[in-house]
Amino acid sequence: MIALVTGGGGFLGKALVQKLLERGDTVRSISRSKYPELEALGVICIQGDLQDISAVEKAVDGVDVVFHSAANHAMWASFDELYGPNVTGTENIINACKKFHVQKLVYTSTPSVVFSMDDMKNADESTPYPDHYAANYPKTKAIAEKLLLEANCSELYTCALRPHLIWGVGDPHIVPMLAERAKGGQLTQVGDGKNSVDFCYIDNAVHAHILAAEHLIEGSPVCGSAYFITDDNPTNLWNWIHDLLKRLDLPAPKKQISIGKALAIGQLMEFIYTVLPLKGSPRITRFMASNFACSHYFNIDKAKADLS
């Protein structure tokens, strides 16, 4: 199999590339930056922006399956800054797949596409997209997910996976962010600390992507569907954070703030950063506050049934 992984230098992308190579597949990657370590593994690396249709077509031409994991994950960015890489880039991937008759396209989405700033307890794929989003990242990812699922047809089988809080060796997001805030004394517990969340180990996320590609065949329920992907083990978030910081020999948060107050502060910070505007990102936003205070764990029975 010849596979293209968009964003092959990212956390998930690199792990997916390595697993495909272990299977004996030929792997291509398209990224904005150069990744000599991928080239050293035998990956055909194409440097380019997904908003550049010529670069996308060069990467897609001749492959059997595309794993579209690249995205701008910035939690504080304008709609226009995120629309290009997350939506236009996805449109280009879809169009290139159709042009070069690639039959399988697996999209890395996120559970935040259906996050409405409230608790999500045992939520399944029937959960609707919300009317409003508190951040542009989930908004643009939702637009892209809809486009991709709507593109499913007899010539191009598509599906979307929604792994939640991917963790593991090499994690550049969750652990580094918490460690940095703890070191600076800037980590405050939001909410009552009783909220539970799902995580997704990197190997499980990779395995789900490969299973999805294998099941993208005529008549499969996977075609045109979205799936939550987790370790299926809801965990108290703040207990997990305290345990992590203890293992890293870092101070646990000593302050606590209610979700209502955190949302008010987040809204004010967003306003200030938008109006002035200030460089960087706010220490807290409404989206961030909700993620720290709300439960968000998912029923993955559909993935177990369709991807097994």
C-alpha cells in the first residue's frame, strides 16, 4: 500500500508514519517544514502547504490512501488564520483524491467539533454539532469534518476519527503545557475537581486510523461516518493532573476557581486580546476553562463494532 500522511512530522502523524513503515507500506508525507528524520526512515517527504493545490496534488498523485492528520491546532487564533489550513487544506485534499482516483481518505478530527461547553458524559456519535463555538479551532475543524463526510461516495470513501486527548511518549501538547504552567505557579484548578475525561494513547489512535483505512470498502458502515476514539477508561481529570505533577516533581495547583468565574475571566481576556490586540494568547479562554472544568468522556461502542 502507498499511503500519504499529511502532517507526518506531528505527534500523531509521525507515529502513524512509523507504524505504516513497520507494516511494509510505502509512505509519503506532506508538511510545511522539513523533517530529515522521516527522510532517513525512507519516507518520501514533500515540503508544501496544504493551501497550495499544486503541492497537494503532487503528494496525492499515485497513492492508495490518504491519512489527513495535519491541522493548525492553535486554540487562540482568528477564524481566517485557521480556516486556510484546516478547511481550505481539507478541500484541497478531497479534490486531489477525486482527481487522482484515490479511494480512501481518513480524516483526523476532534471531539471538540461537538463540544457545546457543557458536560459530555458517555456521549456518542449522535451528539449534534453545536450552534455556537467558543473557539475558532473546533469551529474550523467541524466545517472540515462536515465537508469530508459529505464527500463520501462510490469513488471516494471517507471517514472521520475523533481521538480525545492523545498522550504518550513524545507528547508535545498536554504534558508540556501542564508542566510549564505548574513550574510558573500558573496552574489553577477550574471547577469542583469532580469532572472525568477520556484520554487516547498514541498507539490506540494510530491503530484506529489503520483499521479505519482497512474498513473503507464498498458497503462498510465506516464510509461517511465519524467515530470517537479513546482508551475507554474515563479518569478524574484533576486527580490525573495531580498524579502527573507529583511524578514530575512539580507543585500541584493550590488555587481553585469556579467555572462561572473562569468563564467570565476568559471572556474578558478574549475581549482584551481581540480589541487591543495583544500578541500571544490569553492565559485562559472560555474554551480552555470549559475543558478544564467539564466532564468529556465518550461511548465508543460504534468504533468497537465497525472498526473491529
